[in-house]
Amino acid sequence: MSFLKRYFVIFPILLMAQVNAGELLVSEAYIRGLPPGQTVTAAFMTIRNGYNHDCRLLGADTPVADRAELHQHSHQGGVMSMRRVPGLSIPAGSQVNLKPGGYHLMLFGLKTPLVDGEAHPLSLLFETCPDVQLNVPVRDVLREGGGR
């Protein structure tokens, strides 16, 4: 194959690789739906870092809650506790799972009932990467046996 033919075959492939590199991919995102009257819930998801540098998740913002914070569950001495964390580093090329019993987003001061199947805007806020805008569906924990 001549140089020119190889160039026209390889160059578009390299260009596509550049377009797909350097992004945050979010999957399996949901907001935990709760019975009416509850004012606090959580959001869960998997975040994959496609950048060639670490990304630091600081928290989130959503119009359905007064505030959203990044939290972590921990077990120490047989006692389970939850605490706010200032950020979560997602190393280049890896992923983190925000899940029940681990890191997750807490949504405080819910402003509207969360109806199973409805999606709500949620922005993931990062220190070292662009923020990510999502529409996250609600999963009713009573219907799904705990949302796990």
C-alpha cells in the first residue's frame, strides 16, 4: 500500500480516537425514589474517566434539591457511618461507582416529589475536568426492593 493510501486510511482512525478520548462517561445513573414526604435521598451512578489525567468530583447540583453533597459510607468497629467528603479523585482511564454502601451523592431538601421513571437534571461538578450535565431517572426503592 502506498504512503498516500496508508495516510488516508490511518489518519481518520487516529482522528476518531482523539474525538473519543478525553471525556467522562456516566452510566447506570439513578435517583433513589422514596415515599412521599421524605426530604432527603441519594443518587448513584458509575463515572468513567476517559481523560489522560485525574478528574476530581466535588459534588453535584440539581433543581430538585436545596443542596447536593458527596458522601461516603464507612464501617468501623461494627458501626456504619456516613460522612461528607470534599472530593473524589477518579484516576485517568479508570472508573468509580457511586453506590449504596459506598460513595454516593446525597440530595437534601427535596423540592418536588420524586416519581418513579421521571428524569431530573443533575450536574456533576468537577475541579479538574468539565462539569457533566445529566438527566437522571428516579427508581422507586419500594418497587425495586431497596434500589440496590
